[in-house]
Amino acid sequence: MQDKIGIILNRLVYGFTFAVLYQIVIGIATSLLSIPLTGNIQDLISGFENIESEQGPILVAWWIISTITITSISLIIIRYRKYLSPYKEEKNIEIPPKITALTAIIIGAIISFLFFLLDLVIGIITKSSSQTDVHAIYQSAMSGDFSPLFVSIVFSILAGFVIVGIAGKTSKVKDITKKMDFSDISKISKIISKNYSETKTTADTIGLQPGELIHVGERKVEEVSYDLIEYNKDSVITKQFDKTEDCLITKEKNSNFWINITGVHDPIVIQRFGQYFDLHKLVQADIMNTELRPKFEVTENYIFLVLKMPRFDKQSRELVMEQVSLVLGKNYVLSFQEIPGDVFEKIRERLRTGAGDVRRERSDYLAYLLIDALTDNFFAMVEAIGDSTESLEKELMEKPTPQTLQTIHSLKRQLIILRKIIWPLREVTDSFERSTSKLVSSNTKTYLRDVYSHTIQVMDSVESLRDVVGGMLDTYLSSVSNKMNEVMKTLTVIASIFIPITFIAGVYGTNFDYIPELSWEGSYFVMIGTMLIIVITMMMWFRKRGWM
């Protein structure tokens, strides 16, 4: 009971503080704009109703500014509530340190709309002539009418609950809008969907039944899509489907099949493929878990591989790893990707044109080509990082900046990611090449040995780049330290020059009544000359010692 009373008291304080601060903002805005403002979503409605007039666009612009202001005031109150809360035992409320403007508008708009509804409800309950400003509350209380005070208290408590409730959801709204810009406002309705926005980690699978189909990772596509290539030595057929059932035709024909599935978030899709191709439930679960390290598993009927495909995110300029799962069967290869776009386009082109041996070989040769393409893609990433290190070395030698240090740390993170992936990839390739499964021919094993050597080469390149970047960090620190030493040396030289002439000026600035040379007409010029001689002498000595 004490806890509930304390929380209500806190809400009263939050709501009252918010009302006072926001009424001040509305009063200032009303005075500046010379437009009567409500401080809630009614301003936006009025703006659209009068959009053709001069006040319409101003009201719409004010509503956007006011929603951001509402969010700012709310988050400041909640973030520093420990200084306002009479009851200190309330649980902590998580508020992100930084949010985007779009997140602020959404949070503020929700609070604005709820306050609008709150005004409507209170307006229905109370008399139309009732006023709840401080002066009216005081006058009514003096005359024995406490209803305005009661209404004000109830409004403040409800406003406090609204502020705390909405502010506590800021982190979720930020996650929903973290990749959005103002040009994507039309897509909010799709992104707000719970299934689309939720991101699960491996920790969320603790305690679940083994093999339970839970998508671990960020959902990156809205709908699953399918690309099917049916081929033999004489022909090739390429198709695209939207339904799972259209792809399940490999048992009816003697051709080889490559089915590429984009999107691993739908457990129904994964389960259907698992049932048709007789995949173990743990394999199905691994396909949906995008946080796995590269792995290799072999069974009597199929071989399962988990691989990683590195790519650069153009917006964040960071290295991102996409998981690619491969299932190799007697006459089929299944590839599961997270997003559209990959490094397999040249393989598709070879299948379409019949170049090379891919259409004459079994499905294991196609699996080798896919692994080889993923491994070669690491060379492109390493080369890109190598180019960045070369330009960064020039910058380090010429003019290092704080941005240079950020770039060095970014390169270190990228190399750590590459190293964490390429090591297990080497093990996967080696296990694949040494496999005794009948699904892998001796001819394909020869090519797999070449892929294994490529992984070793990538590892060597990554290790070399790590050493280079580590040395660049030491170079940056040394460069900054040398720069600071040069500055300090210059300041020390300047201070050393001014010390003796300051002493002379200090002597002749004393207040003694009798200083003999003060009565001499040339004493000033002698003092100035003495100072110049001292400065010139010291500068010549500093230059001789190499300090200048």
C-alpha cells in the first residue's frame, strides 16, 4: 500500500512539473506567434483545417516543434526524477541517452494525443465554466469550492502516468525507427508490427526445447522469396516463386536443383523445407539462428554448412556479416540467406550460359562454387580494408585528427570480425574436403583443397593487417605526443624569453621613492635596449641548441 501511494505521489509531482513547464512554453509560443495554441494534437488538426491560410503552415510547424519539446521535457523529468521524487523506492525506468528527431516526434505525438483525450474526458466530467489555473484554484478554495483543485490534482496524476508510461517505451520506439529517415514515414505502419520489429538473441533461447524454431537475429526482409534453378548438361530453367510449395519438386525429376531462399524468419517455411528434405529439427533451428559460427555437419542424406558472407553497410560504413546456410543433397543445393543480394551472380550466369563444368557436374560441385565465392569475397573485404589502411597511413604522417583515431578503431573492429569468421571457415572447408560422404566426389575434393588454401591466405592477410593497424595506433599516439611536445616546447621558449624582461619591467614598476636612473632622460631607452639584447641573445642561444 505504501508503495502504491508513493508511486501516485511521484506521478503527481511529475505531472505538475510537466504542466508548469509546458504551460510556460505554450505561453511564450502564443505570445511570439500571436496565435491561440492548445499545446496538444488539436493544433495539428487546426493547421490542416486552415492549411490554405497563413496560420495553417505555422500551426503544423508548431505542432512538430511542440512534440519534440514535449518529448524533451518528459525525458528530462524522468531522467532526473530522483531530484523530484518524494518516494525514492520506485523501480528504475530505462531511458536511452540519445534518440533521433523522428523518435522524439513519435513519442511527443503520442503524449500530445493522450493529453488531448485527457482534456476531453475532464471537460465532459467538469463544468464548462471551470478553470484550473493557479489563480482560479486559489479563489475557489477561498470561497470553499475545492473542485478546481481536485481536477488539477487528478489531471497532474494522470499526466504523470502518461509521461512515465510513454517515456518508458522510448527504447522500443528508438529500435523501431533506428534505420528510418523522414522519407520513410509512410512505412511506419509496416515497421511497427511486433513480429517485424522484434530482434531475438541467443539468450532468448535459454530453456527452450531443443530444435524449437525461433528466429535469432534481426528480421531483415518482410516476405520470404524463392529462386529456383533447375539444370542438367543440356538445359537450365530459372524460376522465381512466392510460395514454398512451388519449390518442392526435386523428388519428381532427375535434374539438379539450386533453391535459394531469402528470409529465414518464418518458422513455417523452414519447417516445410525440413519435412520435405528430411532435415533434422536441430538443423532447421540452426538455419533460423543467425548468430552461429561457421559449422559443418554431415548425415547420410545431406550435408549441412553454416557460412558467413561479409559486406560493407553503405550507411554506417561498418562491416556486416550475413549468415548463409547451405544444405547439400543428392541432386539439390539449398541456400538460405537473410537479405536479397549476394556474391553468387557469376555462378548463376555460368549456369545460364553453360560455361565451365557446373552443369555437367553433380550438386556437390555447385556447393563448392558457392563456398568458393564466399571465400573469395573475403579477399575483396581485406583489399578494401588494406586500401583504407594505406590512406590512413598518409593521414597519420601528415595531419592526424581525432577522426583518424576513430577510423583506426573501426578498422580494428572490422579485422576482429573477419578473424572470428575466417578461422572456423577454414575448419569447415577442411572438414568438407576430408568428408567420406558419398555426396562429395573425389573431383570436388580437389577443388575444395584450393578453397582451403584460399582461407589460409585470407587468414594471413587479416593477421598482417591487424599488425599494421595495431602499429598505426601506436604511431597515432606517438604523433599526438610529439605534436604536444612541440607545442609545449614553443610555449616554454616564449615563457623563457619573457621571464628576464618581465623581471626588468617588474623592478622599474616598484613603488620606491628613490631609484637613481629614473631621473635620467635616456633611462627608458636603455631599459628597452637591454630587453632587446636579452631577447636576441636568448633566441640565438636557443637556436644554437636546436630548440628553435
